[in-house]
Amino acid sequence: MSIIAVKGVPQKWSLMNVVKILAKTIAGNFEALNFQNGKGKSAGKNKTCYLRLSEKLDPVRVVEKINSNVFPKQFRPFALIPDHVPDIPLAVKPRKIPTKLRRALLISDEKEPEKVMALTNDEIMMELQCKYPGLNSISKKTNHKLMEELTKKVFERIQTIGERNAEVLESCFKLSQCYRRTHPHFGDFQLVLSTLHPLQDAAGIPRTQLSEKELAELPSHSYMIDNLPFDKVQQACNKYSERIIKKVTEHVKNLKSNVVGTDTEDEVVRKKVREELKKMTPFLPMIVKQVVNKHFIPQKTGYYKLRIYGEPFLPGKETLAPFLRRFQAGRMNRSERMYNLLRFDVPPSHYAAIMAMDGTVLNGAKLVIRPSDLPMYKLSNSILSASLDADVQDEEMKPEQLVEWNEDM
């Protein structure tokens, strides 16, 4: 990665101000590292910002673009490639282009090929579990060996694609798209069967006779919180509320509140407070329950989070947006990682109606509509330990940040 210096930055500007105003001109990934105060006549008025450019950017070309571009009057930058970078402390949090702005400028989110493959593998497996909600329960019967073997097979396919076409490793979007061109959706059911039956044969149990329709059947829907039904979360909180109430009540009752002549002024005040606290003992159970219900049990939202997978592709915005507006859909966000995924919300009054549209075909694309809170088997990156570098295994795969629907990728 190359580092360039940009002089003439107004003294009051932050690193994010610099990033936002230069993002369109640079048209690639970079991060602002820190400032160095100006010297001579510019001291106190302007400062120099150091930028670290992506390996895909030519620093000479970037410098030329910055110096030839016209910016607002208060910003007249002069960019250069420094002979040496001064020993200035790195900012606590170097600033990158915000996701929303980066996507609006059609700048891809660059990651190492290993991370792109690992993230794409996660997305493909999530799509498979959404498409076939019954897969999770069948996998449980094999102690989730089924999901582990499916993960390995999908990853081997992804590796093969990457070896044949290195360009698709630039982004998860391109890689997932190439994966589905090589392994179309109509082969998913056969992939599941060809993985499940050898496991059952090895275990000496009869092969499960499955139909794709049975595997794709949705379970009765209940509000989920991190893979747990809402009523179970409530039960768990109520169970521990009783234990908390018991401990708190015992503690309050055993507090010493009798004032004696040898007590200091602070001890007298403390014991008076304890006495008042003891008077509240009958109300402690109600107080604890209110606190637990308010702060420990997540509240149900006023909408349902859903996702649509398009097979073999996601219809364009001009086709899909009017369809979704019939159900008062909001917060429509196209995935930046998965080429055929759209996330959105609908009010409870339209949930049943839009779920009934599962399987609808728009412009040659079948819509697979699923709730976002389906029970999912969370795959461990250690399953791919033979194929991934240690730093990729250890890195937590962060959830994708959602931004507005942008048709261009």
C-alpha cells in the first residue's frame, strides 16, 4: 500500500471530512491516517493529511487527480508522494470511506481472497438453510455432521472457482454470482441428498426419504431472538428473575440498620438508608420484574424482517420494488455480499400475504421469501481449518452492514 500526503487541509477539519471530500476524486479505497500541523505561513491555518491507498490504486494517478480537481473554495489541496513519512502517531481510528458513500460511488469493498471465500461460503450456506428450513432439523439427527460436510463441499467448490478465475475473488458479490453460474440452484437438493445418504450409510441407519417440497416447508412462525423463540426468552428471564428476587430480598433483610453510639456519622447515614431500603422489601419483587422486562427482554419490533433470494437472479429494482410496495415493505437493502439477496421489513398485517407469495416468478426469476429469524446452525470456521489461514479462522465474520438499495454493484 502507498502513502500520499495532502496539504492545505483546513485546521478545523476532521479525518472524516477529508475522506468524504476526496472519495469521489480518488474513486477507490483508502484511509486517512492522521494529520500533521502546517509549518511556516500556513501554521495554524492548514494542516497535512496522510492517506494510505489501496494496492489497486496508482499513487501517481491519484496525486494527479487531486491536484487537477476543483474543490470548494475553503479547500485547495496539494497532493504529493512524500520522500519519507514523518513519525507521527497513528490516529486511534483511521477513517475509511463510509459504507453508504462507498456503495453510492460504486467502489467495491476490498478484502483478502481468503476472507472473500470464507464470507461467501457463509452466505451460500445461509441461503441453503433459508431455502430449506427443514435442513437444520435433519442435520441435528446427524449431530450436525450433515451441515459440516455441506460446508466443506461448498468451500471446495468456491476454491476451485477462485483458482480458475482469480478476478471473482475481488468481492463476495462477484464470487457468489460466479458460484451460482457454475452450480445453479436446481442442484441444491441433489447436493443435500448426496451428502446426507453417505452419512446415514456409514452410521448404518436407513436412508431418509425426502422430497424437496418437505425440505422447503416453513415451520410455524414465532418471533425469534438470536435463534430462540420469544416465549422461551421470556421463560428464561422469568426463571432467573425469581432467583434474583430471592437473593436481593435476602441481602436486604440481612442488612444491619441498628444505630449504636459508637457509629461514625457516615455509618449512621448508611444505616438510615438501609432502614429505608428494608421498608421497600415488599415491593422488591415487582421492581426487579419491571427492570428485567424493560432492560433484559428485547422488545418485539413493529415489523417483520424478511429476505428474498432470487433464483437464478434477483429481479431488478424497477420490477421488484413495485411488487414489494404492495405489502408496504420498507428498509429495502440489497446485499453487497450475496448477489441475489434483498432484505426488507413488512408490518405484521402484511406478513401472511407476502409469505403466500413465496415461489412467485418475476421476469424469469423465482422468489424465495423467508423470515430473517429462521433457526440457523452457526458454522464454526474451524471446519475449514485445513483450507484457511489462521488469521482468517480467528477473525469473527461480522454481520453485513445494511445500506439503501443500490442496483449497481
